[in-house]
Amino acid sequence: MTIPNILSLLRFILCFPIAFCLFNNFRVVAVVLIVIAWITDLLDGYLARRLNAISEFGKIIDPVADKTLILVIVLSLVASNNLSLSTAIIIVARDIVILTAGLVALKKFKFAIPSNIIGKISAFLIGCCLFVILIFPNPIIKHYLEIVIILVAILSILLYSSYYFQWIKKLRSS
């Protein structure tokens, strides 16, 4: 068990109190816990590379923790009518496709599909949108964020295409 793996596991565990706080309208506590979770996300990747502590468990728990955290936030925002169902479907579908493709590549073909700049930008935009909605649950802001979510959907399509071609290239070379 490496330090980055412990941080990823902590982020996964934090999803439960975050869900509790969000569904019980303890927004301030939820936002603080989400900031802590996002800090663990930054630290685990940095430390894994810096300490050369990349592991098979880390390749699984890190994306699972990330996707679980996003899912918890999205579901709570839909339940509180602060996020449209169509926007939630775009976000969740993106994460499910990326997670599934990554886990299949790791399990079946023994390689991890590395994240790329498109994935990082789309994840950053999703995180920003969700965070703004959590802090300012204002109907006007939600309309503007729908435009950002459309951009995220377009970036996600580019991301899927990029991952697909990386996957094909890797399969042909092996």
C-alpha cells in the first residue's frame, strides 16, 4: 500500500460522507470535503510519479474514486433540482465510458490508457461546473453552465476518439 494508493482510497471513502452531507443539505461541509478530496486527487498523481509508486491497484482505485466522487455530486445535484437530468447523463456517460474502457484495457490487454490533455480539460470543466453549482445554486448560472457542459460533451467525443485510436495503435503494436 503506497501513499498515493492511500490517498486514492481516502478519496473513495470520502464519497460516503460527501453524499451524506449533500443529500442532507450540509453544503458547506460537503464543499470542504470535496476540496479535500480534490486535493488528494492532485497529490496522489503527483506523488505516484515523484516517488515512482505507480501500482496496479492505484491504476484501478484512482479512476474509480474519481468517477465515484463525480457520480455522488451529480446525483445529489439532480436530486436537489440544481442540475438537469440531461446534463447529468452527459457527465455520467462520459465517466462510465472512460472508466470501462480503461478497466478493460488494463484487465484484458494489460496496459493502462494514459490520460491526455483533452481528458484533463474536460474533467476540469466538469469539476468547475459542479463546484460552481454547489456554491451558487442559482438558476441563471445553471443556464450558462449548460453551454460549458455542451463543450465538455464535444471534448469528451474527441477524448473517446483519441482513446480509441490509442487503443487500436497499442493493439496493433502488440
